[in-house]
Amino acid sequence: MNTSQPNPGERVRHVRFTDDTIAVDLLDGRTIVVPLVWYPRLLNATPAQRLNWQKCGAGFGLHWPDLDEDLSTEGMLRGAPSADAMRSMTA
């Protein structure tokens, strides 16, 4: 069986946005930068809604309560867009 344990360094330190990207700083010093078009709820959110985030999943995830959006560092590191983005890309 292949089980993957999260790396403790992949926990979220901080989150910041540009007009086009989300950048997640990790505890191990890496930064994940991905396009906001991968996350339509964040893309269409107000700046205040984007800034209202919380760590979740023992620090390996992010939650935006105003948007009902959840992301994991694992998914972002894999380059996985949200299901909403995938639907809009294939529609």
C-alpha cells in the first residue's frame, strides 16, 4: 500500500494575493504560487473576503468561511485546480 504522509514543513505560514495569483508561504521556506483562475470562488471574491482565511487540517489546509472554499497545500503542490475550475475549462 502506498500511503503518503504530509511533510510537516508543508504547513501554511502565510497567504497573499495579487490580482492574478495566490501565494502560500510554507513553514519550510517554500512558496506555492498558482493562478487564481484555478479557484473561481477566490478569483471572484472581494479583497476583504480573500483576506478572511483560516488555517485548517492541522495547518495543511486553508479555509475561507465567507466563500465556503477549502484548499490543501498537497493539492496546490500537485498543481490541482478546483473542481469548479475544471468544470468551467471543459464547458
